[in-house]
Amino acid sequence: MDKSYIFAVSDVHGSDEQLETLLEYWNPEEEQLVILGDLCDRGPDAQAVFRRAKQLKEEYGVICLRGNHEDMLMKFLDDPADNVAHYYRNGGEITLESFLGDAVSSSTPQELVAALKDQYPWLIDYLDSLELTYEWGKYFFVHAGMDLTLDDWRESTVRDKIWIRQGFLDVPNETEKTFVFGHTPTMKLRTDGQPDLWVSEDNKIGIDGGAVYGGQLNGVKLSQAGIETTYRA
């Protein structure tokens, strides 16, 4: 706990201009930046977002977690033929276009992966470096959530950490931790349908403002005392 605060953001989905705007509120000297995953897919500027995250990680020690969309990209890179359909259904084609342009429409999945690995080796290194969770005092940061139906929630699977909804959102949090997560747009969690943070009575904080769905990109400044400030872009 070197820094006094956390600044958390999640589910950028290729919205680099919004991320740039949001990060104007971040104070690197006092606040540890934590990015909860899903930097790519659905939005147009995934390459720019990945480059920004990579630079921030190298210069400021930013904590970058793996979301389900980074996981789908990694699976596509590992086995393009078997994973291309699932990845494209989830907005992956636009991510590939941000790196490879018009070649995406005229190349096989295998050719696209070969080109990515040849032209952008830093992307592979970045994806391989992603963590699944991060703990800071009473807070537990994870992309989607943890399986709270288990006797020991820490035994949640990798898939749960990046995909879970049922078993986390609908199960009371009886742990000692406050979970900070993305993945599920807060418009679907809040009774008023707004894209602001969702804060439950049992210490769950959802921060995915559904930016790529016409919502907003949320940022939250946290201390061990609780939520200090919220930001939007």
C-alpha cells in the first residue's frame, strides 16, 4: 500500500479519447491506477488504448487486469481457427482492424495472427503480463467478480474472474472484502438505469459505465475509508 489512494477504471473498449479525458483527473504521485480489463473490442481505437496502457504500466507501474475481452483475444492468438467466430461475435474484428487495417477483410485468421505477432510483439508481451486480481487493503479488484457460492471464494476459477455474473451479483457478500469490478454495465445494475457507479449494500462497487454502449467511462478514487471521488468521461 505505497500510495494513499487508488484510481480505478474499467471496460474502455477502444474508447481512447474518453480514457485520455478521464486520466486527466488521475494524480500519479498519490494514486495507484488500476485498470480492470476490457481495453479492446467493440470500440474503434483498441491499438491506441493498448499502447497507452502499456506506456502507463512501464512508466508508472499501473496495475492492469485481464478482462474477458483480453482473454478472447489471447485465445484467438493461440488458436485462430477455433476461436475466430466467438471473438468476432464479441466485437473482435474492429480490434484487429485497429492494428491491421483493410488486411482483416482479405486475410485468413491464421494470417492475421501471424501479422500481429510479427508487427506488434509488444502486444503479446502486454497480454501475457496481465494479472487476474489485485488486492489493496480491504479492496479486491477483479474484472467480473468472484464465485461467492464457494466455501472459499478465493478458489474461484479464471473463467469466473473474467466472466461471472450469476453467483456473484446475486449472492450476498459475506467476506471481509469490498469488491471493485467492471464487466456488467452499471445501467443494468442500477434501478434508475444510469451509467454512474453501482454501489451495493454488501460492499460491491461496479464501475463499468457502458461507455461503448452510449454510457460513460467511469473513474473512481478510493481510500481505505471508502469512495473519495467519482469521475466520468
